[in-house]
Amino acid sequence: MSKVSFEQLLDAGVHFGHLKRKWNPNMAPYIFMERNGIHIIDLYKTQEKMEDAANALRQLAKSGKKILFVATKKQAKDIVAEQVQKVGMPYVTERWPGGMLTNFATIRKAVRKMSNIDKLMVSDSYNNLSKRERLQIQREREKLEKNLGSIADLSRLPSAVFVVDVTKEHIAVAEARKLNIPTFAIVDTNSNPNLIDFPVPGNDDASKSIALIIGTMVEAIEEGLNERKLSKDKMADDNKEAFDEEGAEIVEETFEKEKKGERSERGERGERQRRPRKPVAKK
């Protein structure tokens, strides 16, 4: 994974924070200075925290775990949807469904309902329905697809949650914390970094800044998935070699046993042939 340079962070405007009057005092360790009433984020701290978060996400991906990305703000939703789809991770970009993590069973029911509608739409009985009923089903399907389409493959709770804008997605963060799910987030100067396990201090309003940070995280996940694939292939090759060696040994042992059996049979026959005949008594 290529390390993000200081110049890249500077060009993307990651260092711009919020107005001084909107700041959260817990962000003090990550603030470099104040200029024209705006806080400037320390990019060396951002670099360090980005590397920590990327390494943790790579390890999770290598273990085959799912990471849920949450970004419902206008400037982040398209970037997240485009980037995260590449690695096949679930994401929420429309509206956070309340209780998605704490009431996961109910959300899964809605996803199953969507798959049942899909089955109905390709069956013959769908054509027998009236036009009005078909329109109602289509609208319900579109609504479910809009809100839950991106998490349709999420069969169990995610192993981590990545959030863009902690203040806006406070419900998602609260649910993850309640279930002890590790949280990763882009944390601006108006947010509380203590709520996040792996905070990345940076500008969560500029699309360039969001694209750079999300791109780095997705790259780390991709590396983890590739490492997992390579280790699986290697394990399969090792198992095949071990199986071939074991098979060859078994065949050799069987062949030797058969050989020994043939020798013993021949020995017995020879003994029978050499055995002297009893003399026949004359009458």
C-alpha cells in the first residue's frame, strides 16, 4: 500500500477544519493552528492515523470480514458508492435505517422481502396481476432497492463500520458502539474523536478530501483481499501436494503387501510339492 504524501493531503484540502466557534475541545490534539477564524488540522497526525486505520482494515479484509461504509451526505455518497463497489463491501448512502445494527433481524426480513418480490416478478403469476397491482409491487421494489440494495449481501453483522462525518451519522456510531463493533471515521474539528476507535482527522466536507481518504482505505481492503486469495491458493496447492504424496505412499505400501503375499503363497506351494509321499502298504 502506497503511503499518502503530505502534498497529496494538502492539495485535497484535508487540512481545512470548521470555524473556531464550532470546534469540539476533544479535537485539540489534532489541531495545528487557527487562521482567519478557521482551525487547521495537523496533517502529520492525519498521515499517522490514516496508516493505522488502513492497516487495521487490511487485516480485517484478509480475515474475510465485512466492513460497512456509511456516508449519507451529498458530497460523499457518490464517491463512497463508486469506490466501495470495487471491493464488494456493503455501504449505506441514502438514509441510515434506524436499528440497522441493533435490530438486524428486522432489516434482514426487508431484504428477504425484496428477493421474494424479484422471484414474483419473473414468475407467470405476475403477468396475471392487474396493472395497478404490478405498479405497486414495482414501486415497493424500487423503494427497498434504494434503501437496502447495497446491503443485500450482508447476511450477518459487519465486523467494522467506516463513517464519513461522525456528527451526521451519530446514530450509526451509537449502534456500532452498543454492539462493540470497531468504528473507523473521518473526524472533522466539530466532531468527538473519542467516540471512534480509529479516527482519521480531516476535512469531511470537501469531496477531494473524502475521495482521497476513502480511496486509501479501499486500496488497503483490496490488498487484504488479494493476500487472502493468495494464501487460499497456496493452501490448496499444499494440500494437493500432501494428498499426492500420501496417495503415492499408500499405493507403494499396497504394492509391497501384495508382493509379500505372492511370495508367501509361492513358498507354501513349494513346501506342499516337496513334502514326501507316504509309502503305500502292500497287501
